[in-house]
Amino acid sequence: MLGTRTTCIISRTSLLAWTLTHIAEVDVADVTAEGWIKISLNTGPDFDEATFRGEISAVVSRVLGVRRHRGPDPSIRSHLQSRRAQAHMAVANQAVAARAGRAAATP
């Protein structure tokens, strides 16, 4: 795969959840089926809420600064469309062949 161009798409919600796990007090940050982020924290007697809020704010700001996904670049899109068209043609050809086989078998 070295040297092969690939595309990986991650939603900003997933990116935010993943980035939150880099904060020391965050044990788990999972995106729920409804699109919310469920966060489990591990705090102790020395937990500083103001510092924690600052870290959360910085993470959210960085993630919001990430450009929204606007789809794959045109070369990837055209490649995917031609692959999809080839798959549709294969299915259509199989259907035509099946009908022709049934028609030939019918007396």
C-alpha cells in the first residue's frame, strides 16, 4: 500500500471524541448511535475543573477549525463512479443472461 493514494473520512464528531481521549481525565469518549458523545471521566482530589474546562475548550476549538468534508476530490469521485457503473453493468448483464437462459429453456 505504500505510495497508494487513499482516502479516509472521519466525521468531526468522531474526531472530537477521539481527541478528547488525549485529555488525562478522559477515560472514554464514545459517539452514541444518536450522535452524542458519551464521556467517562476519572477525577481525583487534585482535579481542577477550570483547567479541565480550558482543555475541553481548546480541543473543541481545534476540531471546529478542521475543514468540513466536502466529498472526495474529483479524480477519486470519478473512479468511484466508474467502479459503481461497472458493478451495475455486471448485475444487469447477469439479469439479461438469466432471462435469456429461462427463455431458451421454455418450450
